[in-house]
Amino acid sequence: MTLTTQKPEPARSVPGRRETLRRELAAVIEVDPVELADHARLADDLGLDSLAMMRVLVWLEGRGVVADDRSRPARVADVLALAETATRPGLSVTVVGGGSAGALPGVTDLPAPRPPAADPLAPGLTGHGIRLDPVMPDDTRFLYSLAAAPETGFRWRYRGVPPSLDRFAAGMWDQIAVQYVARRVDDNQPVGHLIAYGADPTTRFVHVGAVFVPSCTGSGLAARTVGMFVRYLFHTLPLVKVYLEVPGFNWPQISSGEGTLFRVEGVLRDHLFYAGRTWHQYMCAIYRDSGADA
């Protein structure tokens, strides 16, 4: 793991800091603090889905820590170590590599530089270490790999049965209103594909879909990037709501957001067939009045 700093200095230990942070983290993910033992695994033991992990990332960012898909915390101890390292005013820590959060070196006392003021009318397409770029011809092979790879293809457009590369490229804009490639800001590597499709200008809705490389799945980073894309859509287009069609095998990744980040407006029972069984499909909606907080 590497750490972006200007003047390394050992972090000072403050008595009781970890337990205070543990209580704050418990409130963020809505569990009893006694469940947050240092060794507890965020996904396997605590059952945090992508949206719960998104809340953890938001909490860390409020303390100046920005982690990407290569440095995702796996245990409670990893999260608390990151938060402990950066709980000084004006401090900014950017985690850009893999490894144990507990092995972080020193940090700087210098305040983080302020970014230039953004034009309030410009849509936000960069955040959380990710940038959304328009799809270019050179992106075709990466996008095809997301549609064809066993780890991601079954969750995406062709449900694990991709066409040839030529047919894929020819149909990339079929029924698509807008699409972006998600890239890491620090190394420009693509990590995901986001699309808005099936737009209806009369009733003013659009469907949203997204797929990410496996390292982003369940990390919270994919959910934050989809939220940024949804905010862009509401900022740019005269939409009433955005629909998400969620297959049952994807539902556990986002189910914690029901009733807060989105509404379930219908369930198509036994709608899809995959892996030898049928699955429900959840019709979820994000409304304009809540989309700014997605």
C-alpha cells in the first residue's frame, strides 16, 4: 500500500480514539458496536452489501481518506486504522495501493490543497477517485471483456452469452441514451461501464445499468460511481425518475438501500432463468427529489 503525502510524520496515538471511531462506524452501518470486533470481516461476518460499504467510504472520506478498488478495507480493523490515521483537521490521505491498512506510514500535518471552484452549472463527472469519460473507439475491447468475462458477463447485458466482438461493437448504441466508461483518476485504468437506456421523453424516465471489474464489486466504490452517474442524469436531463432493473442474483448487493436510496415499485416473479433456476427481477426507482443524494 502506498500513501500520498508531502512530509511523513508518525501518527500520534490518542487514548480512546479507536473506540470512539468504532461507535461512529457502528452508527453509520446501523449495528451494535459490540459486533465490530477488529477481526470482523465486513462482508462475510457483518454482511455489508455494496450500499453499506458505500456508507463506510463516505464516512472515511469525511475524515480525509479516499480508498480505491485496490485498497478496499476487508475487516473492521482496516477501516478503523484508516480513520485513526486521518482524524486530524485539514488532513488528506489518499490510499492508492493494496495491502493492510494497519501498515500505513506517516501522514502530513499540512492542510490539503483546495481544488479550484467548480462551475455550479457543470455536471459532476469526477469523484471518489473515479472519472466518467465518454466511450471512445479504443474502449470497445474493455467493454466487450466486461460483457464476456465469466466473472461479470452473467450480470450484464447479454447474461453470459455475448455476441461476437463485431456484433457487440455494432450494437453498442442500440437504445442507449448516454454511456460512460469509469476510470481511476490516478492511473487512467478503466474499471466500469455505465449506461442510460430505454429513455421515454413523454413520461420522462430512463433505465440505468452498470457493470464493474470484480475488484470493485461489493467495495462500495461501484455504488458511489452509479450514484454520481444518476446525479449527472438528473442534472442534465428533464427526468422524473430513473429505473434500475435488478436480477435476483444481484439483489443482495444493493438490498440495504430499499426505502432510503430507492423504492421497489414491482417484482417480476421467476422472470429470469440462470444457473439452473429462475430468479425474480426487481423494478427499482430513484426519484428526482432523492436522486441528488443517490
